[in-house]
Amino acid sequence: MKYKLGDFVRFVDEKMEGHITRIIDEEMIGVTTEDDFEIPVLARKVTLVHGYKAPGTEITTDTNEPQTPQGEFKTKGVYLGVLPDAKANSVVHFNLINDTSFQLLITLTTEKQVFKGEHAGIVAPHSAIKIYSAQLADLQLWPKLVLNILYYTTQNFEAPSPLIISEKFKAKDFAGSKKNLPVLNQQGWLIQLDEPDFVIDAGKLKESFFKSADEKVEVAKPAREVDLHIEKLRDDYQFINSSEILKIQMDYFNKALDAAIVHHLTDIVFIHGVGNGTLRNELHKALGKNLKVQTFMDAQKRNLALAQRGYY
């Protein structure tokens, strides 16, 4: 099939266009239109719209290596940057970011029962190329990505050892906040591929064992209203399943409730939304068991009255 996730296409028989958000099989694709409705369609019934480029899809074709001054030659900075498609948010693009002064020779193979070559090419110094795209809803089904990276330069610098990365990405790999991606200068998830192995700082570890018992943990005073909607708590909520979302919301709730008790707040409001009622039920269970909570009310009153005594 000539199409890939994120491609912008136009229907042959209708005045419609949109982005490919699903590869169903060798003949069928899913196209999401401007109204965010995904339409299954035969691949032969659409045509590629030339000129549109999704973020991170620009490929540097100039392989002439620029000569970098001796003191400015950069040997570290190979990243995998994951960007949501600007038009089809259900699709993400994996970009190989080369922020070093080396040329990188790369291959990408996916492994899921069978091996499939996905990309091979050269990444010029201080540039980035898209190497893979995936559907967010299928995150748990993503194949293992196998990256092989070789360093090359015509200048008088020793090339580092080749990088071989074999990784089956999961939601937890995108648990951190979005960052500004080097070279691309866009917000996304960043994974450094040439980072050295994590080294434990023995000095800091020793200090953590011998902290004074008199040291007190400072608890920040919570806001009067605490919004528990997952999009307010995490930037990566698209990657998290429902059970993990509930755990994150309850952990945030318990932390805010404990802080309210510590600071002797007489009331606090938790905004949980409507949804299917699962979060609301869990909140009610937790509040009903907490001896510090005097009363709690839902919807109309929206106040959680905390006990006036027993804080000490």
C-alpha cells in the first residue's frame, strides 16, 4: 500500500478530504475528515494531496557534510521525538532527531511476529526526519521498534560505537510532560537514545538514609477547587488506559485532601465531571471512610466539609 498514517488524501468520487488515521488492511483505510469522523474507504478510492506535510515529515536530502569548527563539534544528541499530527490528533509521528555534528546512517525495523523494514536513510547533522507513524488507539498493539544507528564524519573525530535500540513502547514511556523538541522546535515527547546508563549517586543515596528525624515535609496549601479531569492532571492522557487514569485521579484527590486537612481548610471542592460515574463512586467511598471528613455533598452544594477537630 502506498499510503501511510497521517497522509492527506482526497476522495475520488466525493468532494471530501481528510487524513489517514488507520490502516485497516491491504485494501481498506480509515480517513478522518474535518468533523473528526473516521470513514472506512477503499485505498483506490482516494488520492494523495501533494504539498501537505505533517510536522516532522520533512526529510533533509542534502548529504554534503558541513565542516564544523574543532571546538564546536557536538558528539551527543540523538533523540526519538514523538509528535501528534497537527490535523489528525489520533496519529503520532516518530522522528529521529540528530542534534550532533555527525551524519547518522539509520535503519528501522518493526517486529511483531514478522519483521518489516520501515525506514532506511541518512540523517544530516542538526536535522530530523520522520521514520514511523502509529495510531494512538492501538498503542498496546504497537510492534517492537528496532533501530540501528551508525555515526559518520569526514572530519578528524572518532565515531561513537553504533547504537542498537530495541524497544516495545508502552503508555508509561510517555508519562512525562511534553518538551520542546530539539531541531524541530515543537512540543512533543522526547527520548534520548545516546544517553549513558543511569548511574546511582552514592553520596546522595547515603544522605537520603541519614536524614534528620527533625526534618519536616512541607505540604503546599491546595486550591479551594481541585479539578480532577485527567486532561488537567497529565499532558499524556491520550496514552493512558482507564484504570491508570482512575489511579492518577484518586492519588491526586488523596494528596489534595490530606493537604486540606493539614492546612485546616473548612471546605474544599473536587470537580470530577459526569462520565460513567466510576470516579464519583470511588470518591464517595474514600470520603465515607475518612474520619477527618465531617460531611460531603454532591452537585448542588459542591462542598466538602472537613471536621473541625482531630487534626493534631
